[in-house]
Amino acid sequence: MSGLAALLLPAALTGAQARARENLAIAAPFEVGESPAGNYLAALVAGAERDTMAAATFFREALRFDPRNPRLIERAFVAAVSNGNMPEAFGLANRLIAREPDNSLAHLALGVEAIKAKKFAAARAHFAKGGAGQQRDITATLLTAWSYEGEGNSRRAIELVDRLRDENFAVFRDYHAGLIAMIANNTAEATRRMKAAYEADKNTLRLVDAYARFLARSGRRDEAIKAYEAFDQILPNHPIIAAAQADLKAGKALDPLVKDPEQGAAEVLYGLGAAGGRQGDELAAMIYLRLSLYLAPQNGLAVITLGDIYERIKQNEQAIDVYALVRENDPLRTTADIQTGLILETLGRPEEAANYLKRIVDEHPKDEDALSALGNLQRAHKQYAEAIETYSRALSQPSKSEKPNWPLYYFRGISYEREKKWPQAEADFKEALKLFPDQPLVLNYLGYSWVDKGLNLDEAFAMLHRAVELHPTDGYIVDSLGWANYKLGRYDEAVKELERAIDLKASDPVINDHLGDAYWRVGRKLEAHFQWNHARDLDPEPEDKVKILRKIDQGLDEEENPAAAEADPKRNGG
């Protein structure tokens, strides 16, 4: 566990729970070598792969053999801070600026360390140094403003924030000016600024939460509830929003999102880190988020954001370690646990993943997200009866908004269909479409199933064409339209669509098998054999492989006419 992880492990965690979470992530073993060049090369590879733990370890070893090399110090520093090894990172930052006095990232880190120590003048001195640039300007300006608030000079702090005149920074500007005014008990200014930030961006969870908390603490409880309810329409059932709403309705007071300058500076860094993560700049995002968590380890949203970045860059073991940092009493604790369970599945540990998710469901039997995650895992492992039961439990929970439930009906419908319980499956697909009429996945599955069964053909084709129109680059959906044409004997049209599906999803055995069948029907038998052989080599399902091997050996029975369904009015819903 990293230094940051050890520092942030919640005190409320019991020994057994802590051990369980620590032992979940089993990273691939690596050893440092005796060769400085070998360690340096290993560090470069780890850095390129964003394996921050390995990069920090190998750069540390490489630096032992060449301790005065400024490039090596800088790389070791970046690796340490991105991995959350903060004491080591601050030491390296000092060594770096001794050789490169204008290194802006080193000054940023040391300025953050100074804010933590409440040495606000020293923090400003660091933020004033380094290179220029738009990103550095907003970071240094806002952090410097919070350093003035740390000294009680809110007027100077807000004046400094207002120097960010670029309209791209307008929300940042009003948001942080409002937070500063709140801490300074300047209610009029806080109201003006927070409202301006909220009106400009009602889609950002953190901003909405801060504004609603401010309203509630200002005696405007009903307005706070309305702000939360409006966001719930955008992103339904978010744990942070649900917890705040429950507290308000229970008559509990809401804590402010930012209580002091230290947390205000952390909020700057969190906002920049979250923005960097959305823009694909993972390294910068990790650095900002690590620095933010150094100042405000209680920010569960920052932890979740950091964990999500590690997941996206395929550093799953480190993601598990990061998710363990969410505190036990945080509304996001269950979210972190669910993600951990899903990562265990990604890591090829399905039994452990299932047991982990079942434990979460046992602890939170009414949590729709936990039930949905468990159901999806069961469905992925073809445990359809168990999945049906789990999805049914999730659907039995009261929900504020019905539209988000469409995936539960859709996935339960798939499970019913795989269990050969078509009436129940069809009912669920129709319910999903009632909640989300233009959902391409549901249109595709129901339309394809109807065609496959020779039912409701006109409506089925309309559904499939609409699904392709909505998702023209989805190979599976295009395949469904092509296969529907095949089933009705429209072989030339089937070939056209299935060739397009192959272009979109060349490695799928089912699509290759379908195209082989279509080629055979139009007389392109050599190409049919090529597609069937390719389908065989792509690891199809066992029952499909038996059929593919028979076709490779014997071809298709010419007497089998898939178009027969078209001529049967009863199978066409008549």
C-alpha cells in the first residue's frame, strides 16, 4: 500500500475489513534490479503504461545510482506524486527546484504542502514561480486566492479570483469566489456568486451539491430540495444526492462542502483533476487528484474519480487500492465496493467477484446499483435463473424515476429469453421500450427475436432499421438487420448488411457464421467456407461450433428454406 493509502485508510475500518480490502489487489510482481540502466528502462516502460507504483519504485532505484541528475529527479518526482507518495514527492520537489528554480510542477507541490502546514505566505511564493500558460494561471490564481483566505483576507482573495476574466473560467471564478465568501460569512456575495455558478452549470454534481448545501444552511431548505431534485432528473439516484435529500427530509443540517481554506485549495485541484480526466490527460489528472486528496482526504468523489482513471488505463490493481480509500460513512462507499467487485471480474477472478458483490447485496439489500451489478455478473456467467431473481429484486425497489429502470427490464428480458421463457422476455422488452422508446439495444433484441420466431415481421423490421439508424456503427445491430433479411429469404440484401457488419466487427464468430450462410445462399460457396472456417477459429459457443463444423463438412441443406416463415401468416402475427 502506498504512503498515501496508509495515511488515508479510514480509522473506522475494522481490522478484518481493512485486511480484506488490502488483500483484494494482487499486483503483478516486479523486482528492482542491480543495473541502473535496467531500472531506468523499466521505469520508463512503467511510466508509459501509467503503472504509477512500478514507475515510482524503479525511478527511486535508478536515482540512487545517479542522485544529481535533474531529469531523473524530475521523473522520479512525477512518479512519486502521481502514485500518492507525498512525503517522498515533496523531498524530490525540493531537490528539483534546487537545480531547476522555475519548475512549475515542483513549486505547485511545495505550495500545496505549505497550505497544508498553514504557511500561506510560503505557499504564495511557490505559486508565483514557474512557467507561464493558461492552465498554470488558473491553478496558481485560485490557489493563491485561497492562501489569502487562509490569512483571513477574503477581500483580497475574491479580487484575485476575479482576475480570471476569460469566460471559459466563469464557472470556476464564481464558484470559488462564492466558496470564499461563504467561509468569510459574506452571505450576500456568497449568494450572488453561488447562484451565478449554478445557473451557468446545473449539470455538475459537485457544484450542485455545494449550492444546495449553501441554500439549506441559509434557511432556504425548499430551494435546496428543488436543486437536488432537478439534478436527480439529469443523473437519477446518485448516492451523494440521495444521501443529502434524505438528511434534509429528516431535518438534519447539511455540512458545507468546503469548510476551510485547505479544503478550498483541495477543491481547486479536484476540479482541475476531474476536468483533465474527462479530456484524456490521465497523468495530469492523477497529479491534481493526488494533491487534492493530500489536502482533503475525506473527498470521496475525488477518490472515485482517481479510481476511475486507473480503471480506464487498465491499472486495475491500483484502482482497487484507491477505491479502498473511500471512508465507511461516505455515501460513495457502496459505489467503490461495487466497482471493486467488477474489477475482480475483469481480473479473471469471477468467484471472488461474485462473493464480493453478494456480500455488498447482503449488506445493502435494497441498493439497485449493487443488485444490478450482481445480476449482470450472473448473466455474464450464464446463471440466468439467478440473474432473473436478482434483477427482480432490483425492480421491486421503489425508484424516483422509471426511465433508468429500462436496463433492468432489458437484462432480465435477455435472461428470460436464454431460459426459453419467451412470454416473460417479450413482456420485459416491451416494458423497457415503454420506458425508453428509442433504445437501440432493446429495439435490436426484440426486433431480431420476432424475426427469428417469424412474428410481427413488419414491426420487427421497422425496429431493426430504427436501431441501425440510431447506431449505424454497431456491428451487432447491423448483423441483426442482415440476419433478419436472411431469415426471410432476402439473401442479396442480407449479404449487403452482413458484409457491413463484418467491416464493423470482424472478430465476432456469429457474424462470420451468418455471412457464410448468406454467401452460400447466393451461390458464393467458396467464400461461405472461408467465413465458416474463420468463425470456427474465433472460439464460438460450443453448440454453435458443432453447427459450424457440420456446415464446413456438408454445406447447407438446400431444402431448408428460411423464407418459409414469410409465407406463413400465423407466424407473421396474423
